[in-house]
Amino acid sequence: MGQRVTVVTRQGCHACEQAEADVARICGDLGVGWGTEDVDGDAELRVEFGDRVPVILVDGEEHGFWRVDEPRLRAALT
């Protein structure tokens, strides 16, 4: 199973931790792979997303930012 959801995150970001927990639960329920990427570890991500983290990507495309819209994410993954 490949990674379909990526949470673009930053160290010490409380909203990022919440988004990761939400994505872990939702993806776990649906059997969908997910992971994280640190915005500060990648210059392209930093330019694109900067202070807009967390950003949720589905299949590499931006799905949302700052918080997880659970019904919308579940719909995108089913």
C-alpha cells in the first residue's frame, strides 16, 4: 500500500501534531497509507507552504491546510 496522504508539518507546531493525529486515525480506519514531511527540511516545500502548515496532501495534491476537514478527507480517500 503506497502513501496517499502526506501531512506537511513543522517541529513544535501544535496544529501539526493535531493534524497528524487526525490523519493517522482517518487513514487507519480506511487502510490508507500516510506520512509526514517537514516543511523546514525541503526548500521547495518551505517556499510553497511557508507558515501555512499543517498542509494535507492527497496523492501529491493540496487538499487542505491548518486543520483536517474529516468528512472531506474521508470522501477523497473512498
